[in-house]
Amino acid sequence: MSKFESLNTAAFEEIVENDGEKCLVMFSRKSCTVCQSVHAKLEALKDDYPSVPFYEVDVEEQPRLMAKQHLKGVPQTLFFADGEARSRITGDASEDDFADRIEEL
């Protein structure tokens, strides 16, 4: 379904928290139509930001990660740097909004 690397709890802790790399993590569910719309927008932007990896977390497979980030629903797109969530977009937004947040990293 996706060109984004999927993260489980161990990978999330290693890549996002411990390595502290700048990245985008989309929390979603396969059955969520809004998630699919957001995913398509991020897919279109991905090649414009080769230095910022895009990841995804399936909240049905990784409910502990969703809880750890205090998320109430999906889609949620979080923008991380230095192991911390710097900003987030809840629900759908324009490609420009997503691009602006990536550039803020």
C-alpha cells in the first residue's frame, strides 16, 4: 500500500527518539478514507524532501505508539526533530500546509 517505511514500537524508539532524526510520521488506519487522502498528498511531496524520511504507524497494529503520543484519532501527522514532536497536523490539510511543516524542521 505504501512507499513509507512502517514503524513498530522498537523501530520508533530507535529511529525517532534515540537517533533524533528529522522525520515525518503519519499515524493512520488502513480503513480510514481521510488517511488515504493525506497519504496521497504526502506521497506527492516525498520526493521533494529527500533528507526527511517519511514513516507511518498503523494504529491498529501499534496501539501503544498511538497512546504514547497522546493521539485521539487518525490521521495524525507528526513532525519530529531531536526525538521530539515539533508540530502536528490533525486530519487532512493542503499539500502546502504539509510542505510548510516539513520545511520548519
